[in-house]
Amino acid sequence: MNLIIQGGALPTFLLERIVSATSASKVEPRPPQVVRLHGVSRTPEFDALIPLIEAENLDWAFVESNKKALRLRPDLL
């Protein structure tokens, strides 16, 4: 499973907490304004971070590993 986060600058402290909460095996920046975390699991620790992610006005989605990145915010294309 992958986690896609997009929509703006992702603060380093928040990225580090998300990586830890999801046990991501790899972080792949995909400019502009997209990060893909590979090998993640959705956990209660991640769910606790959702208010922080939303406070940064970021969109996020869990997607199957074999799927291409979603276009969650067409205004960023």
C-alpha cells in the first residue's frame, strides 16, 4: 500500500511523524507538491495525525502499490 500526500509543502516534522506512524519503507518526492510513501500501513497513530495534515491543507489517499498516483487536486496540475 502507498500513501500519496499532495497540495503544498509538507513540513519536515510532519513527514517524519507520518513515516514513523505508517512504517513507510520509502519516501518518494514527486514535484511539484507531491510525496509518495511506499509500503505503508494505516494505523491509529496515522489517524491521530489527520488533523495536522488537514491543518496544512494537504490532500492524502491510500492507494494500492500497483496503481499510479491519483490526481486529488486538479488545481495543482
